[in-house]
Amino acid sequence: MYRILVACRAGVGSSLILKIKMNQVIEEYGLPIEIEHTNLDGVPGFDGDGIFTLSDVAAELKAEYPKRYIVGVQHIVDKANLLKEMQMFLKAKEDK
């Protein structure tokens, strides 16, 4: 089981919607992923496998944490795109 952190600046709006949509995709497709949710203050203490965030925040996080797997999502309610991103995440983790 892989652990993904969903985060945004405040942790109460867009990242919560993203978490809900990602959990729907995980349930629909039986993906081996667990979601945790926080604001950006929780990122340094997260020791999981990847971080999904909004596209505008992703660049900042990639600069600060270059060795982490970070995805910037543009359309947080687009379940087809979320499935694609999570499948790419799983492939990257399995290839290691």
C-alpha cells in the first residue's frame, strides 16, 4: 500500500476536494493507495510515497523537496486525469 499526501496552502478547500475525488478513484479502481490530507505545514513531516497538490503549489514543493514524487493537479475534479496521474505514480514506484 502506498501513502500519498494531499496538501494545499490552507488545507481546507481545494485539497479537501482533491482528496475526496482521489478517494473516489481509488475506490472505483481498487488502487493500492491511502490518502492523507494536510496543509503545507504538514509536508516536512510526511514520510510517505508521494504528494499530490495543486499545480501552482507543486513548483514550490518540487524546488524545496527535489527528491520527492510530487504531482501538480490542474483539474481537481477530473477523475479521468486523477486516475492517469495515480497510475503514473504507481508505475514510477513499481519501477524503482
